[in-house]
Amino acid sequence: MNARTKALRIPRHVKEAVAERDSFDGWPCCVLCGSPGGLPEAHYIPRSQGGLGIEENIVTLCRPCHHDFDQSDKRAEINPQLRQYLQGKYPDWDESKLIYRRP
């Protein structure tokens, strides 16, 4: 596996930490609609744009919201909501730190 591929994938420990961060009453919930059972695998900065598989770039979304975010024209509408959510969780959050940079 090359370095870029490894940096962009989401390791198990990151998925577990994000699931805990985005949980309500012990259940991972979609950070957009609040439905339980969301999956901590949505990249705020997409992998196609070099988005790292780190906690600060991953959010829990249910399948419909993940689809809307990744595969519809709603991305521009959803992006500010996710940015605000992540900024609230990480006071020093910075989009520029979420992108893979070749070593």
C-alpha cells in the first residue's frame, strides 16, 4: 500500500473514536439528522481531494445523508454544517491540516 492510500484510509481506532464522539446514549448517530446507527466513515474533505483518514476529517452519517453529501448537489449546503460541527469539537480545527501532503 502506498503512503497516500494509507494516509487516506480510516483506521479502526479512528472509526471507534469518531463513533464515540458522535454518539448519543451510546449509539453512533448521524451528525446531520440525528438518526442512530450512522457509520463513522464520511470524509469531510473527500479522499479524491486528499482528505486524510483522521478524526478531525471524519464524521458519522447515516446512509441517506452520506449519499446526499457525497453523490448529490446538496454537498454545498451540507458542507458548512459539517464544518461548524467539526470546529465545535476541535477548537484548533483547520481544513488545511486535513489534506494529504506528499512527504
